[in-house]
Amino acid sequence: MAAPASRRRGSSWGRSWPLLFVAILALHSLAIYLFTRGFLLTRTELDLHSHRDDRTGVSPGCSSWPQPALDRLVIVVLDALRFDFVAPSTFFEEKQPWMDKLQVLQKLAADEKNSARIFKALADPPTTSLQRLKALTTGGLPTFIDVGNSFGAPAIVEDNIMHQLIKNGKRVVMMGDDTWTQLYPEHFNKSFPYPSFNVKDLDTVDNGVIDHLLPSLHENDWDVLIAHFLGVDHAGHIFGVDSTPMIQKLEQYNQILEDVIDTLKSLSTPGGPHENTLLLVMGDHGQTLNGDHGGGTAEEVEASLFAWSPKTPPDAVLSVLGENSCNFDLHGKEVCVSTMQQLDFAVTVSALLGIPFPFGSIGRVNPELYALSAGTWDNQMTGINACTPRDDLEAWKMRYAEALCVNSWQVKRYIDQYSGSSIIGFSAEYLHHVEELYSKAQANWSEVLKSTCPSETAKGEEFKESASSALQLQIDAYSSFLESFAKLARSAWTEFDLWLMGTGLLLMILSVITQAYILVRLNAVCQPSDQECASSRIIPKLFFAFTLVTIRAASLLSNSYILAEGRVTNFLLATSCIASVWSSATNGNFTIEEFIFLLLNIFAQFGIELGMSKQIAGPTVTKDHPVSIVCDIFGSSFCNVSMDIFPIISLAMVTCIVLKLITYAVHQRFLKYFIMCATILSYTFIANYWASESTLLSHTKAVQEIGRSLAPRFVYAIGGLSLVISVLWRLFAPVDSLKFNKRITSLSAAMLCSWSPTILMLLGRQGAFVALICITGAWCIIMFQQKYQKDLKLDATGSCVANPVSVTQWSLLAVCLFYLTGHWCTFDGLRYGAAFIGFDNFHIIRQGFLLSIDTFGVSHILPVLSLPFIAIHCYNTALKKSKVKDVTINILIQVHLMYGLITAITTTVTIVCVTIQRRHLMVWGLFAPKYVFDAIGLLLTDLLICLASLYYS
């Protein structure tokens, strides 16, 4: 009676399994939503603005906003302008090909030290373009959650310098990156925006800026001009820093900047339109050697800023600029470099232009950038009446101290408002410390004002020394207050809601326990009659699988292991294979599949090293890299030819294997021939696309255009049509037209063949090699499951128990494929170029969808869709045909539950990790992106399993 009861329980599981996975998806969605709300809260944005009539109430010398020191400001933004693009190569240990290309800036910095300076401008991560532009204009710190808006920038409502410029009668002209018009849609008197998201296009935006920049310099209808070039950023994304297109772009920029500087010089004569103009050439962020940005590495946060004033300040400016970092350039001239925080940009520009500082700005008026404007050295512009004639330096210090006084008052006002309006605010200890610093600085201000007027008995030299010393002490006091609060904001800006985080974490733990319990119950239902004998063999497998999952999950608690996750996962996969080989050799039943799987791990390790080499701070292919060694042995021409031919050969092999799979797995005639034709067409178009980009073949421009634009679109269209046909056949084909086992294989093969060409296209030339690894790995794991079934002697009973080690290996292989394809769990690990394969124009839904497929295709979509094939052996092992359906459903539920449980355990440990490390230095650069990728991966896995359960049920 036990066997029929088990079959009845199995049938009930089969009927309810879609609802089971929907419930798991809902629970995970709720848990991640709650945890994300608690962990990734943005800082509170105050809807408050500074006004011209604001009064500090501090003292007569610090009662209103600073007077303007500039008439006009020209800002040239060279997107992703690394520090070593501008600084002379003598400042670095080794000269690189991309250095010393912006000679015009280096020459000015060397020849006109009083009026030109190179700055290392340090950005705050995340270093995506939207966050940097927002931070540069608001004067606040960027927030991690805003990274999601990088593809659809919302208009900024927080107070910012663009709002203050328009509100105070300044005329602004913008040309270049259209992100500016998205952030500030109604802030420009004239604008010439160009689409910015096609990273393959190096010239459209730049050419548009060039067309308008020089003519605009001759016009008098603006006060602030912004020109935003994108070529260097796009060249980095596509070709990397050490590339010919990058060097060509830098040389082009050098010529453009030379023309701009010559124009400003010619119009800067007394009474000319640019007599009192300041030129800023700056990057919004840096980039890695592979052209990526978004994280917090030194290469990404170290950008350049070059400042030049046609009107030369007095020699006393050198006392302010200092010579902390000076070196001789290639021509033997001394060049000095300063360092500043990009956080200081907004408030410094506001002080120079004489507009109110943005309400939420927490930066400090940078003394060196402020001093480069000749207008700040005008004695008559000092905010208080001079008691006695002062030298240039003392007069400048007085003016700068007044600017810092207003700066400190504005930041203190913001602190008070933020602490009162924010839910959590800052800690009382930190606030008390900052309050003390501000009170101390303000208490000394009135004494400083008195000390600048000599008494009747004071001697001239004594007074001069005393006044200068008092001003410097006041400047230091204000600077200490401002720098202390900036440090506080950086360390404790994000507001963590521990209650929501804890609730989300508990729900995740509950879901893991629930999934494990259901799996144990289902396994008990599916056990053969000889349970004691089977359990003795299943438990070791279960323990070994659990150990592998636990080790991988525990490794995520370390930032070093997160960075090396691909290698760790490959090591665990190889360990499982070696253990299997050892067990088989001991029992005398070693199979060829185990040897092939071991060999596959070696190829995967090679691919992971090549894929993960994009992360390291160095050349993509180093001298000791395997690819470099092969190229040294056989020559670079051999490597170039191989890079073109090998993908085509691999694609031909993949095509043959897939066609054989279709012949074996798809049993319905119409569906079989349709999928076969669609597959052949798709792979032909993929080969055509690769050939159109090959340097070995010569093509006419029309043929190249067809191959690069139309071929990918045909692949996407065929894949979409195949997907629709597969779903329609599932919905409308007679249920009894095929046996259940054949129906499942037909549906699964059709779905895989619908998705794989698009994923292959987006992966590029590596796609075919990755597909071979994926197919070979799947075949080996299926064979392992079949061997496992025979070892347990379940054939005789028709019972079917999934091998937990096989499912774990499939999960580990999926992670390996993610890293093998050059992805990693940070936002600069996204392959943005894949989103534009077949398209030149940006559309947020289309490009977002393609980018998602590229990112999660081989690591989530294909692995989940392939799970039914792990159960293929059950179609042949069950003796009684009446049992086939129940056995098939049970094994499908088991493998999907196991796979989902493994993903859920990993994500849960990631959540534990970011909870523990929420105050870690690398939380936003490493732990938070890892959490986002794992959370999205879990939800995508759950969604695919839900859809699969509906598709197969």
C-alpha cells in the first residue's frame, strides 16, 4: 500500500508545482524588496534652495554671498579624462603610449605658472557619468541607488549651480552629451545636445561640439559655456586606453583645445569679451585601462582638471598654489600639479561667479582654483572696508576667508536642516564635534577683523605679520570644519534601516529553510522501496553537494574572494570532478565523461583568467598571460588570423551539435523542421556578422553595413519568432499527440534553440567557444546523473532521485560561464557595447533588454532552461509507461528546487555579508554591487523556474 500512496503524493506534487514556485518567487521578492529598502536608501534630498537675499547674520565681513570674480566661465568636459591623460609622463613610473598627448595643457602649465594649473581631481564613487554630473553641480555626494538611473536620467530637483545660474540672471549655453538636457531640461538659453549612449560612436557628439564651440566663443550671448565631449569615454569602453582610437582622440582634443585657447587669448585684451574669463578643462571621472568606470579604484576616481585664466594674477598667487608636487616635463620645464576634491567644484564655481552656493553643497571653496582667477586678487572687491593698505596676498586671504565664512555658514545651515528633516540623520557624537569646530571658527572671526586694523601703537611690520597669521588661522579653522563634515558625510551618509534589513534577511532564511524542507519531503516521496540501501548512497552525495555550496557561499564574506569568485567557483567545480574521478577509479567504473569534464575545467579556467583579466589594474593581456605566451611563440599574425577563424570553426561545431540535439529531442515534425531552419538561418547571420567585422576579408561599405546592422536584427527577430512558435505549440498542440517525456524534451529543446542564437550574438566572437563549454558540460553532467541512477539501482523500480552533486555542478558551471564571458559583479563589469549590436541609436527598453540578456544569458537563462535535460535519463529507465509522467514531473521539481535552493543560499549569504560589511570601506564599490547582481540573479532564476513550471506542466 505504500507504493500507491507515494504515487498519489507524487501526483499531488505534480499538480501544484507551479504554485509552489510562484510562492517562492513572491517570498524572495518581498524579502529582497524589504532588505533593499533598508540597505539602499538614498540620502534625504531637501527641497530647499539658497537665495540671493539670504543673510548669514555672522558679521559685516561675512553677511552675504561673495562678489563675482569672473565675467565668463568656459567648462570643457572631456568625459573619462584620466589624470595621466593630462599630467606629464615624468610624474609616473613608466611612460605609456597615451601620455603626453595633451601638450597644449602641459605647455601652458609650464609657461604660465601664475595663471595655469593641472589638478588631480578626486571623484567620489560611484563613478558613473550621471552620478558625477549630479555631484559636480549640486556639491553633494553621489548615492549608490542612483546608478539605476544612468540609462534614464531624471531631472534634478535638488538645489544646484545650474538652477542658481539661471535664477541669478546668468546665461548658459550647452553643447554635447544630452545627459545635461535630461538633468536640466529648462536651464539653458541655448543647447546643442547629441545622443550619448551609443558607445560604438566615437565622433557624433564630438563633431557636434566642434561645430558650435569656436563660433560660440566669439558670441556675447552667454556667461557660462559647457562643452561636453564623449569620444575618450567611448573609445575606452570599446577599445581600451592603450589603443590607437584612444590616442587619436587625445590628439584631436589637443588640437581643439589649442584652438580654444588661441581664441580666448585673442579676445582677452583689455575691454575684450574674455578679459576676465576662466577656462576649465576637466573629466567627470577616470577609467580603468579597459575603459570601464563606475567603481572606486584609483584609476576611476582620479580625474583631471586644468584651469587657466587669460588674465594673469599677481606673483603672490604662487604662495597660494604652492609647489607640493612639481616635476620637469619632457622639455625640461617645471610643471606643478595640485590635488582637489570634485566635491569642492560646485561651491568654488559659485564663489567665482558670485551666485548663492547650492543649499545641499558640502564642499569647500578650493583655495588654489579660487586663486587662479585674477578677479579674486582685486583689493577693491574685499567685502569689508580696508583699514590700511594691504599687500596682494593679505587682501586675497581676507577675501578667501570671507568666502569660507559664508561657505561654513551655508554648510552649517544644511547640517541643521538635514538633521531636523532626515529620518535618521547623523550621530549625536559626530554632530557635537562638528558643532564645536564651527563655533570655534566663528568665535575667532570678529577677533580676526579687529586684528586686521592696526592700533595706534602697532608697528607696520608687526601688524602685517599679525594680520597675516590671524587670517591664516581663520582659514585653517574654517577648512577644518568643512573637511571634518565632508569626512563625516562620506563615512556615514547612507541611512540604514536595520529593521527592514533584518526583516528581509529573516524572510530569506525562512525561504531557504522552506525550500530545503520541501525538497526533503519530495525526496522521501520519490525514494525506492529499498530506502535504507538508497539512503546510504544518497547521503554522502548530499553532504558533498552541501559542502560545495557552503564553501562557495562562505567565500562571499571576504572582499578578496568576491573579487576572485570566478576562480573560486572553478576550483570548486574542479574539486567535484576530481572527487568523482577518485570515487569512480576506486570502484572500478571510471568513464570517459569524467575525463572530458576534468579537461573542460582546464579550458574554463583559461577562459576565466582571460575574462577576469579585464578587472585587474593592468593591461588586458599581460606578458605572462597564456594568450600573450601563445602569441609570442606563433607570432601576432597567427593570433590575429586565429581570432577570426577560430570563432567560425567553433560556430560550425555548435551548429552541428545543436542540429543533432534538435533531431534527437524534438519529436513533433512541424516544430522540429521550423526550429532547424531557424537555427541554420540564425547561425548563418551570426557568421555573416562576424565576417563583416573581420580584418581578413575586404568588404564594400554596403556589405559591411548589412552585416553589422541587419544580420543581428534578423537573429533577434528569428529568436523572437521561434519563442512565439514554441509557446503557441505548447498551448494549442493536442496534449496526447506526444508522450509526456517526448513532449518535455521537445519543449525544452525548442526554448533553448530560441534563446541561444541571440545570446551567442551578444557575446561576440567568444560566444561559440562558450557555447561549446556549456554544451559539453551539460552532456557530462547528464551522463553523471545517468550513472548515479544506475549506481542506486533505481531502474527496476522506476523511481527517480536527482543527483544533488550534478545540480550543484551545473550551478557552479553557470557561475564560471558568467566570469568566462568577461562579466563581473560590478557596474563597470557590464558589457555596454553588447546592447548596441545591430543598433546605432539608444532606446532605453531595447538596449536595457539586450544588456540584460548579455549579462544573464549564459549564467541564468540557458542554465535554467537546460535543467530538464538532467532528467532525460528517467525517460528510459522507468519500466512501466504509466509511471513515466509521475517520474518525470518529480525529477523536474527536484532539479528546479535544488537549483533554486543553491541560488537562494548564495544570495542569503551575500545579504548577510553586506549587512555585516555595511560600514566597510568597499561597501559601495564591491559589496553593494555584488548584492544587486545576486538579488537580480535570484529573482530572474525564480521567474524562469516559474515560467518553466507553467511551460512544462
